[in-house]
Amino acid sequence: MLQTFTKSERLCSKKILGELFKRGSTTGPQQAVRTFYLFPFRVLYLPQPESDSSGNVSLPAIVITVPKRTFRRAVDRNLIRRRVREAYRLNKQAFQIENPSNGSSTPGYIAFLYTAKQIISFEEIEKGMKLAIVKCSVKN
């Protein structure tokens, strides 16, 4: 069951996406969106809503973005998106492994923004994805 990428794990809500990107770009003291850079990604994430934090560990909903300005051809953007999605799918069990032991909370929503200027190998993307998942699941 962990080796799938279901519809519930995809972030499709325009309202949540708007909130994530609007609050992720501003810096304020009560900013709920957390952000960090970790090659080849800029990662934005929102903590899980309080109503959903009921003991059970659910996987966050994610969105992957690749800039059209940098990669003009759709086939290039799709290739990168597939590589990032596969790296996430293979490593998302880190959310369920780490959370019960150290008491940290799983983010509710995550946006992975691809920032590299060229197409990089799957191995490099996967290495960055592993580090990003660990950093997202650490209690702040």
C-alpha cells in the first residue's frame, strides 16, 4: 500500500494551493507556512490542520511544480515531474517511520518547487527528496 501514489496524496485544491503559495512567499512572525531550500527543491509546507491531527498518521498531500520559464518544452517538464513523483513515492514511508518515535507531526500539505536550471539525474533528485522529507518531518 505504501508503494502507491493515490489521489488523496495529490494536492488539487485551489484554495489550499493559493494559501500555500501566498503565505509561503511572505515573511511574517505568525507565518504558518514553513519554507526551505534543499537542492534541487524549494519546499513549502503547512502543518497538518488541528482537526486532522487525531493520532493516526496520514500522508501529506503534495504538489510538484517545474517552471515553464526554465524548461520551455513540455516533455522536459513532464520528465522532471515524473522523476520527482517517483522519488517521493519510493521514500514517503519516512513520514510514517519517523513520526511515532519522535513525536513530530507530519505536514498536511507540501509543495516541491524544482529550482535546478537543468535536468538532473534521478539519483540526485532522490537524494534531495530523502533529505527534504526528513527535514519536513522534524519537529520545529
